[in-house]
Amino acid sequence: MKPPGPAVPADCTACGCCCFSTEADYIRVFGADEARMDAAALALTCAGRDGRVMRFVDGRCVALQIEADPPRFTCRIYAARPDCCRWLQRGSGECQAQLAAKAAARRAALSPESR
């Protein structure tokens, strides 16, 4: 029997794990995304190895807004977010993999030292 995965929060804004990565090209921005983005959202992108990507600072997407008490993770460009962010479904296998792999990064971002 497979052990249960990490508990999936009832609301994505209680988690934010999918917005963390050590890979610079983690969130690709395609032409359809660029057409949807306004100037403020486009300012959060940069050129990657194979095209435009969301910028990352300190291991997280620059569009991620973090509030510590209570823990809340929101996207500053939610309405214009890239398609890859739209496709990730809460509770999916990919979501659970993100939770398992990035829980430590999420906890670190909530620590007083990181703010």
C-alpha cells in the first residue's frame, strides 16, 4: 500500500509551494500569456534559456506575495498568470509532488529572517 501524500490545503493560498523553485526557467511565459499580461505583469518576466519566463528571487516567483500571520500566499498577477500556473490543479498528483518537494522552502519563506 502506498503511503498517503502530504495533506492538500483546502485553499491554494494557504500553501504556495508551486511558486517556489531553484530553477531559473521554472515558469515559462508563452505568447498567449504575454498577450494576456499587462505592463506590470510583463515587468515581472525576463528572458530565459528558451524564451520568456517569470523572474525568481530568493527561490520564489516575484509575483508571489507572502503574508506570515496567518500564512497566506497570493499571486500579484493572478488574473494574468501564465498558463502553466492555470493548469496546475489543487490536489492533483503534480500538486502533491510540489507539496512534498517544497514544504521546506515554504516554511523558510514564512520565517522572520526571510522578511
